Amino acid sequence: MRKQKKVSESYTIMTELVLPNDTNTLHNLMGGRMMHWMDIVSAIAAQKHSNRIVVTASVDNVSFKQSPKLGNVITLEAQVTRAFNSSMEVHINVYAEDIPAGSKIKTNEAFFTFVAVDQMGSPIDVPEAVPGTPEEIELFDGALRRRQLRLILSGRMKPHDAAELKALFQLED
């Protein structure tokens, strides 16, 4: 039987300050810098779940809702949503806080996929992820559909083999 870990055990929070070197000419945080921070926080969450070295396998559904500004405090929260054989989906939420103004807004959300590897770089099995809260269960349930979509888009799965996705679109006569 596969080892199990609660998804809450992978929860990771990271805080950054938007400095001049992180911004574009409009004094907004550059998207590439944000994605770099998102990759780091999600990799840490995946490592916490797997207790292994992890590599980024895919980045998808990155949404940029609002632009963080120079001087904002950025809080990134990441947690494994589901683990498959050697891969793990990680969900990331990002918030920008203007401390002097007393405001905090959600600016970004994304799903990253990581693969756990051994010392030789070969994929290795990871523990099963066990959700606990209603939000964790919702993300866990959707992870299989998101995985199948990723596999179809990468050409590693044929659409007719994606049972979870097909079930979403079944129409009754």
C-alpha cells in the first residue's frame, strides 16, 4: 500500500517585497519575477509532500488578475492538491499587500506540476495526497481532470481516453 500524507502537510507560505529591480517601467512587478517566485514556493510544497528532489513538469492556468506594485508585500501560498505516481499538482495563490494603505488583494493563481526524482534524476513514487477540508477536496477532485487536459495538450493522451473530461461533457438525449 502506498504511503499517505495529508495535503495540509505540504502547505507553504513565502513572503517577498517588490523592489525596484523586480519591476517594469510602470513600477509593476514583472510577470517573470512573479512566476519565478511561484515556481520556488510550489517546489517547496512538492518537496514537503514527497520528501524528494522535485523538478517542474508543467505550468498551467496562470492568471494575472492585478499587477502588484513597487513596495507591495507579496504573499505566496502553495499546497499539493493531488499526487499521482511520481507527479504532484500544486495550487498557488498570490496576494499583494500595500501595508501603508492597509489593503490586500489576490493578484495571481496557478497550478504547477512537479515530478519527484531520485539522485539519478529518474522519476520516483510519491505518497498519496489525502485532502481534509472542503476546499482541499474540491481541488483534489478537479486535479484528475486538469491532469488529463495537460496530457491531451502535450500529446501524451488521446482525447477519447480522457474519461474524466468526457464525463463533464456527456449530454443526455
